[in-house]
Amino acid sequence: MSIPANLATHAIPLWFLVLSLFFPRICIAIAWVEHDMTHYIPSVVGIIPVVVALLIPRLLILFWIYSDQGIGIWFLIHAVALVCAWGGGSSRVYTRRRVTYVD
């Protein structure tokens, strides 16, 4: 059984690519603890990757995918997830049956 070329993974495991769409911080923590992605997460972690992983984990995951596979199907899927996560916020705040517009 052959894997289609557009869904092939290189060094990043498939479980990480799929689950990081929904739980990016948890997947980064699991990969760091398990040392499953030693090429991308070094054993001695500096302050910059930790800050990026805490503040904007999807951007860090996009960087890992780009450096592993380039711009491919997984990169595009995660880029769409990033746009949906960041652009999915609404300008409406619901508080007890009243709609307040926040500018």
C-alpha cells in the first residue's frame, strides 16, 4: 500500500500533524516530553521557542512544517487553521441577553 505523495509525512509524525490542528499547545508539550521530534525540538530548549510555543503555537507548528516539507498540503491545511483560529473571533460580546459591540 503506497501513501499518496501529497499526504506523505517526512520527519514530523502523522499524529502530530493531525492533532496539532485542534490542540497545538498540547501536541507541542507531548512531542517535547516524548522527544519524538528531536530534530525540531532540541533537548535544551532556549527561551525563544518556549515563548513562541506559549504565545503563538500555530505559528511555530507552521514553521516546523515548512522547514520539514516546504509548502505542501499539510502546510496549507495548518495555514487555513491558523486563519480560522485568529480570524474566528467576533466583535460581539454576549452578556445576559444583551449584545454589546466592542470596537
